[in-house]
Amino acid sequence: MKYGARNKMEGTVTLIKKGTLMCSVTVQVPGPSEVSSVMTLDSLEELGLKKGDKVRAIVKAIHVLLVKD
Amino acid sequence: MKYGARNKMEGTVTLIKKGTLMCSVTVQVPGPSEVSSVMTLDSLEELGLKKGDKVRAIVKAIHVLLVKD
Amino acid sequence: MKYGARNKMEGTVTLIKKGTLMCSVTVQVPGPSEVSSVMTLDSLEELGLKKGDKVRAIVKAIHVLLVKD
Amino acid sequence: MKYGARNKMEGTVTLIKKGTLMCSVTVQVPGPSEVSSVMTLDSLEELGLKKGDKVRAIVKAIHVLLVKD
Amino acid sequence: MKYGARNKMEGTVTLIKKGTLMCSVTVQVPGPSEVSSVMTLDSLEELGLKKGDKVRAIVKAIHVLLVKD
Amino acid sequence: MKYGARNKMEGTVTLIKKGTLMCSVTVQVPGPSEVSSVMTLDSLEELGLKKGDKVRAIVKAIHVLLVKD
């Protein structure tokens, strides 16, 4: 499986917070650091995600903002 | 300085590729891994970025796609 | 502090609406006009935002859609 | 015509920069301030944009990043 | 009305799910297939959307991720 | 493979336009209609895409703008 995006990180789900329509999923990636994703509860259910699951986090480079002091 | 985004990574610029209007900037972050950002050449000039510069990469959680095998 | 984005507006927070996971923040910017941002409650807490705070609203040009009659 | 987005600004095209595939369009909006949009040359051609044209710039609130000192 | 985006699909609203701040709207487009949009409840109200309404779904090409097996 | 996004369409690559840094890829999906994606040439190379290839186009619902007459 190949993705048309520059940023791909593998990690483990450590936290799922559910709202009424959306949720946030925190993924521990090597570093150590964390990546957070917000999606609909429908997508969460479709992924069937639970703590400890291995996932890949994908981010298109155009969505990355660089900031310099 | 505080950012209204869940994902913030500090790193060092290792590569800048310029197109005619846009450019991509690769940032080495701890892990070790890399983050790539695409922006306009105007933004690149405004940032004054060059290899070796310290930058922060910011990504709103809504832009992160999770994929599961 | 410099941002790798074309659109940067300074303004004052006039309204914060909280959902269960996300929130929206309205910012009065010169014009007079308003800019709205949606983020997680976690990001809101980290920003420590309240009405009357001065903030900067950042938007990458790629996220701006132009429409013509 | 109504848009499912929180941020809508009307203005006048002041600058078009063309790359090989993408372009940037600068729009003067009340303030006085400017908004920049990046799109494909295909979209530019479809819009038929030229300097002086009246356009509307649309930004979903989720694409607005707030920053606080 | 012309849009500076590559992807434009017309369809009919078939489902609206409301959260506390955000909502999701499902649109039946030719195919047959569905397109889902997430927006704020404020935007939903401004659109005045209800089941059966005709709408257009707009997506900038930069937001489309391609995946290949 | 499961994706944390509401919109997933399968199709066939019909056109690839290359710029100096970015490219656009047009995908024929059932309908009949087309979906366009813009990505970096680096991502295109990594995908190894060519005309006729089968791909999946993924779009998070938050990136879909609805418009109503």
C-alpha cells in the first residue's frame, strides 16, 4: 500500500476521546512523541480503533505549517 | 508563543526544493524521522529559511488521516 | 516569529463556543470583519484563550477557495 | 448562493502569479488587507480570473490556526 | 457561479447528523455514491439545509489523497 | 486496509500533469465523473503512478465544502 503524501508515521493508539460527532485519537510515534488526529465517530467505528492498535498517520505536506523564531 | 494545534514538532531544515511558485522543505525531527512542508516561494522568502535553520512544524489534528491494516 | 503562510490577521477574541470535543473561536479583525477558527478543546485550553485576548489567525493560501459570480 | 463555511470575504483581484501547474491569486479585501489563494492553473482558467475581478474568498473555520503570544 | 476548485459534485442531502458544535451532512451524488461533509452547526443553519435539498460539494484537489495497492 | 475518512472512491488514473515541484492526477470514478488530486512529484514517484492504474481517492469530510443556491 502506497500513499500520495510526504508524511507517514507508524505508531500505537494511546488515547481516544469521544465527542458527540467527532473524536480525537492520540498515537504514540517514535521520538518519543505523539500525533493527534481528529475524525468523525463514524470513521472511528469503521476503523474499529482501540487503545494499543497499530496505525499509520498520514499528513500531506501542504497541511504542514512551518514557523521560525 | 502558543499554537491552536495538537501537533507541534521542532526540527532542523535539511532540504529545500524550489519549484516555480511552490517549494518543499524537509525538516529533520527527533525519532529520527522527517517532516515535509509545501508552501509558496513567497512564504519561504518571508521565513528566510536555509539548511540548518531550526523551525517548528505545526499540524492541526483534523489534517491527520489514520490508516489501519 | 515568522509563519510559512500567506494569510495572517491580528484580532481580538469576541466569542468562544464550546462543544464536547471541539470549539469555535470568533476573532474580530480590522475591516471590520470576523474570522472563525475551529479547534479541539485541548488546543483551546493550551492557548488559554478568553474573550478580549489578542491572537493571530493564520491560513495557508492553499486553504482559500475563490468563487466568482 | 450560500456556503457551508464560516469565513467569507469579498474583494478585488490585485495580483496573479503563475507557476507551471499552480498559481497564486492575491485579493484586496476591506481592512485594508489582502488574502492569498493558491489553486491549479486549470482552476484559474475555469474561473477566468484577471486583475480587477470581484471574487469571494471562502475559508472553512477548521483551516484557521490561532496563535497567541 | 464558478469555483476555484477541481472537484465539484452535485447531489441531494440524505442525512444530517448533529453534534453539539459540528454536524455531518451526507450527500447522494451520481454513481451511485455518497459524499460526506463536516461543518459547524452555524454553517448548517446559514445554509438552511434539510433532507432532499440540492447542494454542490466542492473539494480542492490538494485535499485529495491517492492510495495505491 | 481501513481509512479514517468518510469519502473513499475507487477509480482509474486518466491524466497526469507535471509541474516543476507538484503534479495533478485525474482519476475516473464511477458516475461517470472525475476526481483530481494535487501532490508533490516526490509523492507521485513514490506511488509510481501511470495512466490506467487503479487507485483510491480519500477525502476527509472536513475538507468538503457544501454550497446551496
